[in-house]
Amino acid sequence: MDLQSLFQAIVAVLFLYYSWRFFKDKRHAKNGVEPPKPSGAWPILGHLPLLAGQTPVFRKLAAMADTYGPIFSLQLGMHPALVVSSKEMIKDCFITNDAAFMDRPEIAATKYLGYHGANFAFGPHGPYWRKMRKVTTLELLSDRRLDSLGHVRASEVGAAIRELSARCGGTTTVDMAKWFRQVTRNMILKMIAGKRYDTEEDGDNESEKERFTEAFGELANLTASFDFSAVVPHLRWLDLQGRVRAMKRNAKKVDGFLSSWVEEHVQRWQKGQVEEHGSDFIYVMLSLFAEHDSIEGYKTETIIKALAQLFILAGTETPALTMTWGLSLLLNHKETLKGAQEELDLHVGKERWAEESDINNLPYLQAIVKETLRLYPSGPLSVPREAGVDCYVGGYHVPKGTTLIVNLWKLHRDPNAWADPGEFRPDRFLPSHERPDVRGHQLEYLPYSTGRRMCPGITASMRMVHLTLARVIQGFNFATPMDESVDMREGSGMALSKAKPVDVILTPRLSPNLYGL
């Protein structure tokens, strides 16, 4: 049998198998009432063709919700999926059935990019997940730890502001999306490993900086893009998209950086030089895991690298996207920008830079950030969860193995929960309005998800966003080329990035000595 005949035979067998699975699942649905389901599912692919195209997936799912309601099901390859987008349905998922939806679907990225599950954010629920969640929340991302690293965030923002001020004047434009990513990456790298790679004035070798930026940029793209093998795993061995090969290559690049950082820290640790170099996250983890060679089957060195990778990935993209959308909204709403600057002038003044300790006195700035997260959550679709047992959501039967997708973008624009949901109105989050906070206590607003698997980095992310955005707004006036409005179209991919850059012309609004000029 030649290769073409063999391939045709394999496709035929898979077609028959998935067709059998499809009709088998339909028979099993008789165990309970099925959620509404769009027509047009294909054999093997299910509803995947309906989600293809240039329109972002979260918008397509939102349009389906307008037709089928705030809970409906899809067939994604061989996997059934449940899509929810209302406060009531989310309560059923994350309050009533939180224990049932603790797992993650199995994806290739967990194995090839996430150190075989040592990156616990994408791994299954279990003893290892519980231990790493405890370490993360109580030791690495606690208020006490973040307070101790406040000088790092202030120093990195200050250095980036000086670099930015040097690019002021004339008609020179600055891509603020790129700048925000550089600032957040340097802040998180300093907190994790005492490193910095991304600003113009750092002293690192240029090729090293380029290699780092390329490796971690590719990592972000691979983890945020669609993986066909996740929904049709029996075809993973074919690697039709070339993703597994790309993941393996990227994993080697990223691991090269992480391994060298851990080795540097171990050598300094053994020489008693920790105090000389500060107490970043890697040193904290070395201390916490000093008496363990392994935890739940993972070597401690692997765990340290996996957690560092997770913090860099999440700690860079989420704050950077939030600030990019926030500034874009302000540039299109000049009166709101003026109000934020007036608040900063009143409570901070023009003789010093805003500090983290000032944020509590800046409710309008906080409201702007919250409203930005409502309109443009960095993850418009929550990280998928998987039903570990059969359960019921909204009165519908949800079988074990179903993937749960929460459309946060649709939830945040629900007219039943928000007046004028499509409009940018920061006033709705001022203290007098008693609006929800970012920690998932009120289920109509979940920028960082909710339940036991909600994002543990909320405080760190909000501190970076508030400080950086406060100083940028305080320190500069902005104009766009030709005074055009900022293009607010979303890009493709799972993260809510902008389709177009945010190019601005900057002029300083404070005394030159504050910029180090």
C-alpha cells in the first residue's frame, strides 16, 4: 500500500470513528435535556467551520448567544463544549458546580510548552495544583511580597519614562502598545529573576535581547492561538499545523533562558550572595523548595522554571493589553483623559511622580482601568475548563468531559446587567455607584475569572497597570497623527489584542528635571 492509499484509509477510519462518536453522544444526551445547539455541525470537525474566518471567535460566540441564549452547546471536533455568557449561568458553573469544573482540557501546549504540566495554570486539578496554587498565592504573589518589590516596579517605570521622554518632540510617533509590553516585561523579569532585556537603555547584548524577545513572543503566540489537535487529538500525530514542531523548538529556546537564570541563582545562593542581588521570585522558590528534590513527581528545578515561565507569560501580556486598550479609549475620549490628568494634578501634583501609595486617592483612574477591563478583558474567553463529572447547568445536562467556555466579552456587555453596555463610561465604577470589583465577587464582571481557578495574579497585574498608566497620563500630553481617532478593531487570536498599533505624538507636561533631562 502506497502512502496516499494509507493516508486515505486512515482518514476513512477516522471519519467512521468520529461519526460513531457523534451519534453515540446524541443518544447519551437523552440522559437529560440538552442545551440548545446550532445546526450545521460537520462530521469530525463539528461546529469548527462556523468559528473560522477573520471575525474574532468571541464575537461569533456572542452572535450565537443572541440567537440561542446565554447557554448553548457546540461540538468542537470530538469534544462537546458548553458556552455560557450570563450571570445566572456562570453562577451555576462557578458557584454551584465549581468543584465539577476544576480541570483543564488536555492540550499539546501543556506537554510541550508547560513542562508536562508543571506550569500548573494549564494543568489538571489535583495535589500538585493545590500545592502550587498555595505557594503562588501565599508566598509569591501575596501583598507582603508585592510590597517588598514595589521599588522594582517604580524603578522600571521610571527608566521607561526617561526613555520615552527622549522620543518626544516634533512629529515622531511612538507605538505605545510596544512600549507598554516592554515596560511590563521588564517589571516582571526584575521581580522574577532580577533581569531586564527590553528597553533602549539597558546594557544587555543586542542579540541576546532579540533572542529573548523572539522566544517569549513566540511562546505567547503559541499559547494564545488555536490548536486543531486539541479538539481532534487522534490527528495530533500528523501535526497538520506544524504546531508541535514549533512548540518543541520554542520550548528549547525558552528553557535555555530559564535554565541559565536558575543556574545563576543557585550559584549565588551557594555563595551566600542573595542579599547582594535582592530577593526575587527565583530566590524565594529556591528557599521554599530547598528541602525537596521533587514535588509530586516534578523536579524542583523544573517547577521553578515552569512558574517563572507562567509569571512572565501572564504578567506581561495581561497588563500590557489592558494599558493599550485603556490609553486607546482615553485618546478617543479626550474629556475623560483630561479628568484623569486633573485628578493626578490635584492629588499628586506636578513636582513629583505618582507612586503606588497614591493610587487609593485616585478613584477616577481606578474607574478608567475597571471600565477598560469591562469592555476589553485581555482574555475575552476564559481559559477553558472541563467537567470532571456529569452535572446540570441552567437545568441542562452537562456530561463529563465537556469543555466549558465563558464568553467574558459578551458577559461584560450584557444589557441586563449594564446600562449602555457598549459605551465607555468610567463613572459607572466610581465608589458612589457601588459597582463590582475585579475579584469576581459579582458575577456580571469577571475580568480575571472567578472560583478556585481564578487568576492568582490580580493584585500584581493591577499594581503594574495603575502605576504605569498613572505616570504616563501624568507625564505626557498625547496627540494622534492627523488628529485621527484610534482604530479600536480587535485582532485575531485568543488574547484580546488590537488589530492596529497605537501611534502617538508625545509632549511632556511636567518639569524637565523629573524626566532626568
